[in-house]
Amino acid sequence: MKNIKDIVALRFVQLVLVWTVCALTFQMTMLTLMFVNPELETKIGNEIMWKIDGTFKNDSNNIWYKAPTK
């Protein structure tokens, strides 16, 4: 049982580290785009925010969108 707990804990730590590396890579990409191509950086940021922001829930691309029922 202890071995299984150790494996689960190790996998969780690995998942957190992979998530952190992905987040830092995305952050560095956006930081680079801020200087190289600010319009693309703004477009990417807007697309992400519009997809998850509840303000735009009437857009079918939003995760909060509910299709109208007939």
C-alpha cells in the first residue's frame, strides 16, 4: 500500500512540474510576442479570454454557451 501511495504522489508531482513548464513556456512565448508582434499577442489573449469569460456567453465558442432551446 505504501508503494502505491508513493507512486501516486510521484505522478502528482510530475504532473505539477509538467503543468508548470507548459505555463512558463506559454508565458515566455507571449512575452516574446509582446515585443515581436504585439497585434498577434493581443489577438491570442482576446481569444483565450473571450472563450472562458462569462461576459461573452452568447457566443457559441464560449465554454459557458448554452444553445437556445426550441
